[in-house]
Amino acid sequence: MIIDPSVSAIVTGGASGLGEATVRALRAAGAQVAIFDLNPERGEALAAEIGALFCQVDVMSGQRSGAGPGQLRRRRRGEEDDLPQPGNR
């Protein structure tokens, strides 16, 4: 597979463990990466470190996981994120 700046990826669970390793590998290859994870501290820190985008998303909740792509679009446009966060139900 060719991974370059034309490739965009969403990595769920991307703020730690295998997800983080995947995020780092994709960014090292030049891909544009969005990190979807519950942990905002780790996710924001990783995103800032490697030049990715972070969205706090609960992929285990069907109701909340569908909000991830919309949140990502707003973040890419630099709009304020006003979506309820996981745990704020």
C-alpha cells in the first residue's frame, strides 16, 4: 500500500497502545491522520506532537460514534467544537 500526503486516515483508539503506534507510523509515512479516542489529554498531546487532529469519540456508543466525522469536519475547518463529549450524557 502506498501511504503519502494524499492519504487520510481515522484511527480509533489512537491515543495509546497499538492505535498510537499506528498513528505514528501513518504520520511518519506522510498520511493525514485523525485520532479518535476517549482520552483528551493523551489524544491532544499526541496530535500536537505529530501534527494530527484529535476528536474525543466513544466508538462503543452508536449514538456518539456517529458524531466523530462531523466533529472532524469542524476541527479541520477550525470551527469550535460544541458537541457533547462522552460522559456528558
